[in-house]
Amino acid sequence: MIPLQIANPNPLPPISLVRPMMGKENIGNLAKTLDSILKKIISGQKVDGFFEPLSMSIEQMTTAMNKPHDLGEVQRQVSDIASKIVD
């Protein structure tokens, strides 16, 4: 039996190519930082203490999509982790 492969005719662009959302720059900035950390993890770098801030980020970004919400604290936590990762 030959496996069936279906090509996606409309693949999603990388996060960096997605246009910023008007009025949601705080979400975009946090997503950009998370993307940077996740790419480093995928490349094999070990990042300690990231799971909890990642989970909290997802929850808070979802809230911020629906109503005004301050992402400052979670952004600081994620940025602190990002600053400790060696390139």
C-alpha cells in the first residue's frame, strides 16, 4: 500500500511575516519573544523554567485578545528567560 500524501496548498507564513494586529502590539511583542525562545529550544538548547511562563503567556494572550489586559508581568518573565539564553 502506498501512503497518500496531501500537500497543503496554502501553508501558513512564518510568524515573522504575519502582519501586526492593530491595537494588539503587546500580544505581538510577547509572541515574538516566545517564538525566539521556542526556536532555540527546537535547535537543541535547554531552557529551564520556561513551561510555566509559556502556559501563562498563552492564557493571558487569549484574554488580551478579547478585552484590554496588561501583559507586562508575563512579558518581563519571558524576556528575562530570553536574556539568559546563550546564542
